[in-house]
Amino acid sequence: MAIVSIRGLTKRYGENLAVDHLNLDAREGEILGILGPNGAGKSSTLLMLSTIIKPTEGTAEVGGYDIRTDPYKVRELIGIAFQEPKLFWFNTPWQILNWHGKVCGIENPKLAAERMLKELNLWDARNKYANELSGGMKKRVEVAKVMIQRPKVAIVDEPTAQIDVAGKYQIWNMIQKLREEGSTILLATNELGEADRLSDRVAIMYRGRLRILDTPRNLKDSIPGGDVIDLRTQNPIDEGIVEQLKRVPGVVDYTLVKASHLRIYLNRAERILPLIMARLNELGVEIASINMKEPSLDDVFFHYTGEVLEEADEPDSVSS
Amino acid sequence: MTKILLVIERDLRSLMQQKSILLMRWFYAIVQIGIFGLAISRIITVMQNYYTYYAMGVIVMTMYSVAIFTGYEIYDEADLGYTEYLLSIPLTRRELVLGRSLAGGIRSLVFMAPIIAGFMFLIGIVDPLRVGMALVALFGFTFGVSGLSITLAVGLKSGDKFDIIMGALDAFIVRLSSALYPQAFMPKPIAILSTFNPLTYAADLFRWSLNFNIHFLANPVTSLIVLVIFLTTFNVAGVAIYERNLEGASWR
């Protein structure tokens, strides 16, 4: 069941079309990764869903409430962790979380703030002003706001940008915990690994439009011959063996790199590999090594946009 | 109502963090009353006890200058991207605007409380009813000024334009009012213009509440009505402009 339903959503900043008639649904309880370079329209979409900016055309429903006609109801259901932490300099983490909890109507906001600060190793910094916190600390406080709110729909916009590895794991765990507690999560990211690791489904956005939406597994499988098996043998591989392997269902292409090194392009390698092994065994081929590689979301992104994600990066139309 | 109180709490906290600005305004008010007021009241002899009249005017003027802080804070918040946070939380735009306007009024009172208390002590006003009426007059005015400041800040969406307009408004609103001199002594055109100035009514109602120079003052009922119209107009306008104009990202 869709808890977020986007229909023809469009945002134009002057001549710049940031979001172009977007249609997208998020199912209740899932982590929906929204993957795309800067300028793809991710942030504008999320800002419209949060009722912070108004659509030029189209609309969206969150929990059955229209963002245009029931923005207050939508804000009651949504919590957003911004890409750039929104912490006013005169507030301390303690004040920020406590006030946020009160505004969002959570029970016992002080206790929730205390628990969260301790969980995030921010307890010692609870009385520091926001401008005295490190970038990683600010980011954790930003995500913590959503964590204590436990909204029906949590929006996290590039939650681990400019965060060290340990911090990334901490935030990823927080996001997964939030989902386990019942939130639907919209995760905007331009980090492929993050989308792959966390998302149940990934929507690839590019130039304001949705290019493809599916599970990471299905997206990878949608690339013809996307999986690669590097097969090294003890004895040379002749044409007869290659012909036999080509007949295995699912094999798309091959390259004979060396006499004893065959590269096979196929789909769903994990399913077909046993068939290949069995055929090689029948043919008496002794295997020296097998290396299997599945396509990354970068390959998926390239397949659907014609660009690699880093090259596609360009300045965003909105700096959120 | 609870959410409005939360907005007020937040804004009160923010004022307390701006100690240097507060001290500067206090210093200005004290110097104006303690030095300039004493000197000028020796020159002005046509009016009995001009010093007290002047001091009351400075109190209202200073409260005006504190109440317009809210507009400047809106720009600070927009620059920091904090506006987007405020727009994303479960608050109606009405709660946000009214909370901030009320906070503007309360902040001005809190800020000027020591000076007002000291002044009332010096002139011997201890009647709680009169003190209460005076504070209500001051609060009503600054509540309206905060609404005006929010309306202009959100309507203009430009810090530079806001600076210019508030600077001009500050110059005119003080001089074209009875804050520092009674309407009876103003040239006719200025006296006419001052009747359209809420500061005239706020200053006069404040003085009337403290039973001071009542024959020079605007009718208190008229003053009260004007202040109510002023604060209602600009708070309703603030809510309308906030709902219509304010989008997080379009400010940057």
C-alpha cells in the first residue's frame, strides 16, 4: 500500500525545471532510495513533500493527505533530516531535541532527548552551542530529530554526506532502526553503496525525471549481461568448450581474454554458475579460479542515464 | 495554543543569546534618558516636566526597536536555512506567525523590564492597575510592530530592502509621532501625519496609563482602538503573506 503517492509533481525555478512531472509511490514500511546526482531533483521533490516549497504543477499525497490542500496534516506525518543540518547557532543539542520533541507532540520529550543523545554519543556535548559542534555531530543531531519524532514518513536527505566511516555506520543503523520501528523512509542519496545497502527499492532520478524504480537486485538484473564471471582454467579453453558454454541459458556474451582465461557476461550469475560448473565438469575442464562480479548501481545508473554518477553531478538548483 | 507557547519559548531563548545587542540598546536608552533627556528638559520650559514625557517616549521607542528584531531574525534564519526547518515541523503558519509576534511583544517587555521598573520607581508609580495598563499598552504596540516586521520581512524577501525600509520607517515613525513631543506643539502637517502613526497612540496610551500629562495626549479609547487595529492588521497580513509567499528554498 502506498503511503506516499506522487502524481505529476513538477517544480520550476524560473527557466530551470527541477522536477518534471514526477510519478512515484512509496510503500508503507519500506526504505525507498532516491538516487541521483546533484541537480536531479531529489531535494526539490523532498522539499515539496515536506510542504516547505510549493509544487508548480501536480501534487502528492502523504498518508492520504494532499500536500497542497492539507499541508498541516502532512507535516504531522512527516519528519525530515536535511542534507545541511538546520540547527540554529544559539541552541544546544539538548535544547534542539527537547524542543523538536515538544513541537512534534512526542511523549516525554526530555527523556527521549536524553536517550537519543546518549545513544549517539552526544551526551557530553549536549550543552554546547550548535556552532561549536563538529560537522559529524551536527549531522547526527539532525538525524536524531527524526529519530525521536518517529514519523510515519521519515525523509533523510543525503544523511551521510561528509561523514566519516564510523559515523556513516552509526547513521545507517539509525535509519534501519527507524524503519524497524514502523517508519517509511525516503532516502535521498548520491552514494550508490548507501542506496544499495539500505534501500528496499531504488528510484533513479535524473534531470528532474524518474528513470527507473525497482529493487536493487532487479535493477542490477535489468542490465543485459550485467553479471561477469572470470573463469581461469588449468588447461587451455578451446572453441568447442566455448560453444558448449554459450548454450547455457542466461549466458549473454563472452570474451576469451587468454587461452586459459574466459570472461562470461550473463544475468543472475548466482543461478547460472552451477550450470556452468556442471558443464565444465562434463567437458573435463580443470578450474584454477572463479571470480564472480555483479553489476553495481553505478552500472545501473549508467545503463539508464548514459552517464556515470560522478560525471552527472552538477550544481543543484536548490541548495538543500 | 501550546504550540504558540513553544514558538514563544524558542524566540525568548534566542533574544537572551543576543546579549551584546541587548546591552547596546539598554545603553542607548539609559544614555538618552539619563543624559540627553536631562539636558533637553532644562531647555524646554513651555511644557511642565518634559523630562518624564521624554523618558516615556524613549522607553516606547526602544521597545519598538527591539520588536523589529523579529524581522531581522527571519533573514538570519533564511540565510542559515533554518526557515526550512520551521516550515517542515507540525506547526501551522498561523501558529508560527502569531507565536513570533507575541514573542516579539513579550521580548520587548522582558528586555525593557528593568528600565521600566526603574523608571516607575523613580517617578513614584506603584498602583498595580496603572502599571498593568501601561504594560498592556506597550505589549499591544510591540505585538503589532513584530507583526509588521514579519509582514515586511516575508513580503520583501530581501534583506537589503528590509534594511532600507526599516531604517526609513524607524526615522519617520519616531519623528512623525508624539513619542518625543506632543502633537499640540507640532507643525500642522506633521501633527496630521502623526495621527496615522501607531507609535503616537502607543506612547500616549502609555503616558495616560501612568496618569501623566493627560491634557496633551490622544484620547485613550481612540488609542486603544488604533493599537488593536494595528496589531490585528499586521498579524493577519503576516499570516497571509507567510502562507502565500514563504517557501524555504526560494530565499536562497
